[in-house]
Amino acid sequence: MLYCPEKGYLFTADSLMNFKSLTDERRRYNSYADYLVTSVNVDSELARTERHALSGLAEEFTEETHRTCTIFGGHGGAVSEYRDGRLVVTGTVEHYTHAGGREVPEEKP
């Protein structure tokens, strides 16, 4: 986690993300781990505690500065602002796929 209190930027990696901002394809892909191993967290209680702490940090920033905290979450989620206890997408969500897709180059002898 990285936090810049001067700007209100919170980089949370996979600990806090805006699932509503994910494309249908990304949502399906992210659900595979839950389906295959029942949980993506080694310690679900710790993960929940981390999410609450990060939300609390964003809430504290908003209360002290009267500005919204910008959340840069993980798993391809959009940049979001923390408003009224929720993550709200800022800007436009765009999906990028490289023109070559995920092709693996052939090995040369």
C-alpha cells in the first residue's frame, strides 16, 4: 500500500478494488480463483481488516480535507474516488488489448 496524504492518493493493490468498474470479461476471470479454491485470501479475516483500515484511511482524508481520496486499486479496476463509504469510478473506463493479443512467439532453432 502506498499513500500520499498531500494529494489524497491511495494505491491499494489487491487489498481494495472497485469490482463494479470491471468489465464482464474481467469479472468472470477474477471469479475463477474463488470457484477453484473457494477463497483468494490466505487469511480472510486479515483481508477484511485491511479493507476496513484502507477505507478508514480514505474516510479520514475526506473528513480532514473536505476532498475525496483517489483510490488506485488492483485487478484492472478503474481509478475511483472514495465517496460516502463507496468507491465511485472517476473518468472513463477503457479496455486495452495489444494488437497481437497474447500470442507466444515461435522459438527459433
